[in-house]
Amino acid sequence: MDLKATHESLLLEKGFTRISACHKYNQTGTCYMLDPSLGEGYYWMYSYQNLFCISIHDFYFNEDYYYESQLPEFFSITYYESLSGEELNPYQPLKAGCVKSLGSKASYQAIFHKKIPIKSIGIEFTPQYCDEYLARKYADDYINPRSALLSINETTNFPEMVLLLHQLQTYRGTGMPAKLFYEGKAAEAISLIFERERRIKTRRHSPLSNSDLKHLENVAAHINDHYAFSLTLKQLSKIACMGTTKLKTAFKELYNCTITEYIQQRRMRQAQQLLTHTDLTIKEIALKVGYRSAGRLSELFKRSTGITPMEYRKLRQPSSTIII
């Protein structure tokens, strides 16, 4: 299967046109623009030796759009930042803010709602990558990643994967460094998937009760809704119905990060949204996501993404010059 040719054929069929440059995305890759009669936006992809393909969706349709295609066999992991619609056969609503895995060799049908941006970042792995490439590379240590990948299904609790996929979106290297970066991130994604499966298996044998697990999920939900406020350990321990020491230990066991790290990850994701879609100053964004100063936001943002908020904004804002 020629990944690039397969994707390009499908995109051209669906109303996209290949363009030679678009500053929103890395030049190491191929960018396509949606026909203005259908909607607005872009599709970017980078394929590597028919082993994996990284893709970024960033467009919307002017009217409700019925999509149908015959998908080749692949295994994907995708973060949906913005989305609205329904998948058909079987029916289920499309959800934003989640990481989703998919393995398919069948007809795919969906309805995408008009004017709602379709924003996602994903990696598609071919059977060759899963069954042959990794087997040759790791020999006696080889584990087929198919089942671990597909077990994810759909989750809002995979912050490590969200961070990795956002790093793919902001990277701007070229040449050999870019090939090394993308190949490394594809392998890192598989590693994160294995690690997540290991944590889930460990959790099944965890001393935490079902009641404890439910309370911890309530804590995470409270943080997701109130990340911009001052959240104290004392407040969260009341929600968790457990002492502060147990809460800290149990939370890290369940989510593989501390409570502080979880809050920061949530704030960074929201800061990225505001940098991309608003003209708010860095200080205003800092206040909205829970920091008292632009300096503190900039420090943590660079630690999280590798670039400053201003650099991120310049990379993510659309260019007025598109070369066809």
C-alpha cells in the first residue's frame, strides 16, 4: 500500500487540492486545501516508507457533509480537538476532546456538521509497521501492538498522547532531523500505548476499591472543569473522600502524573486553544488559565511544548499568503 498515494487520491476525490506551501504546517510534508465551494481549511500529512502516516485535519464544511470511503487496513491513534457529527454503521456521535483508536478495512460513513471545525492530529500505522517492521527491529522483545492500540477505543484520559500529538503539530524541522523526529515520535506513541495498557492491567490488581476509583475520576472531572481556579489539596481530598496522602498516591497511580502536573497539562491545552483562536495578550491568557503572570505561563508553556507562547501563536495563526 502506497500511503501517500492512497491518501492523496482520496483527498482529491473529496474536493481538496494539493498546494505547494502553507506556513501553518511543516514544509516537510504535503498540504492540501479544501475547495472554497465546500468549505475552508487544510489537510496536512507526512508519510514514512509506507510504515506510518501523520495527518492534521484543520477545516470545516459549509453544509452538513456526508462522507463515505473504503478505508485500507490501518491502525490509528488520533486526538480530536474539535468535531461535531455522527459515525454511521454502527451509529455513534463524534466527540471532541478525546483520544481515539481505530483499526479498519471497511467502508467508513459519517456526517460532519456544517461550520464546525474538524481539528485533529493523528498517526496511522500500517500492518507492515505493526507486524513486520517492529518484529525485525526488536526481535526477541517484539510484542504486536495491535491489541494494545485498539483497546484504547475512546478516552478523555490520555494526556501523554495529547502532548505528543501536539508536538507533532508544532514541529518545524526539515531534512534528516525531521525524518528522525517523526520516526521517533511514531515509536514513542506505540510505547505510550503499551505503557497505558500496562497501567490498566496493574490497576485491575490495585488495592484501590471501585469506590476509590470513582472518587478519583470525580477529582479529575472537577479539575477539568475548574483548572483556572486555585485548587487546594484539601478541597480535592474532600471530593475524593480520602486523606491527602492517600489522594496523592492514588491519583498518581491512576493517572501516571501528580495532581499538579495534571492541572498544568489541562491549563497548557487551554492556553494553546486561546493562542490559536483569540487575539488575547499572553497576560490575559495567563489569567484565564489560572496563572497570575505572563512570565509564569511562558515558563511552563515552553517546558511543555518546547517553544514560547508567542512562537506557538505565530506558527498556528493562518497565513494570508497561500501558494497553489
